[in-house]
Amino acid sequence: MIARGQMAIRALADYRQAVKDKDQALADQNRKILNENFQYFGYGYIKDPAHLVPNVPLTFYSFHIMVILGGFFILLFIIAIIWSKKEKFAEATWLQWICLLSILLGYIAGQAGWIVAELGRQPWAIQDIMPTAIAVSHLKTSSVQITFFLFLLIFTVLLIAEIGIMVKVVKKALKEKIIIHIKKVSHG
């Protein structure tokens, strides 16, 4: 496969040169070679066949962590919905604590999924066409840094806004709860 991929890469380069030189016969010949070997194109960039195998143990365990946590969340949501429908969720502090502590597990599941997606596709950026080794960007470092800091700024502003909204809602809910409690006490 690697040899046929290298043949396809050479045929593409020769085809481009033939088109540039206006040699239609040579262009057609190289186009035919490219078409015959195109399915192996990306393999022409692979130097060692061992690089074709992704990190299997890390991908395997990350996938299983992701699936187990996904199952856990489904079960947790079903339990929470049942307790909520029975109007017992407010008294079930153990369930509230599990829900609260499970927030971290959502991030772990997301990262495990990311590992599966990124490592599982190695070495391909585009399957059989473009290995990750050649799928590099020619962007300047400063462009990436500016983008990163813009995202950092935007998400920091959104975080501050979210926390502000949550604090307002909690304060309002506490006020309403206190007012309801005072009414109950004064009527009781």
C-alpha cells in the first residue's frame, strides 16, 4: 500500500508538471496512474507501517470509560426524574450530592470521548488520503495566540455573566422562600 501511495503522489506531481508544460499525453498517463492508485494516496506519506496502528490500549480504555459514564448518566437521570416526579427529590440529599459530584464525571466523559476521536483516527486526518503528519497549518503562531486569547476573553465574560445570573436567581429564590416561610409562620 505504501509503494502504491508513493506512486500516486508521484503521479500527481508529474500530472501537475505535465499540465504546466501543456503535455496532454503525459498528463493523461499520469492521471490514469493517479486514479488507479488514489485509494492508497495517503499511504505514500507513511514512512513506517507501524505508524498505521493507533494507540490501541489508550483508545480502548477511553472508549470504555466514556461508555460506562454515559450509562451512569442515563441511570442517574432516570433516577432523578423518578424522584422528581414523586416530589421526593428535594428531600433526597444523597441523590443531590451524587448529582453534584457527577458534574466532574461529565468532563471526564467528554475528555475520554475526545481521546477516542483523536487517537482512534490516527494516523489519519482524512482516512487513507491525508495523514496527520502532513495535515499541518501554515498559520503564524501569533494568529493562533490571538484567537486563543479572544476565545479566553469571550468565555471569561460569558462565565462572569453566567455566575451573575445564577447569583441573582438564587437570591431571588431565597427571598421567595423566606417570604413563603414568613407567611406560613404568621398564619400558623
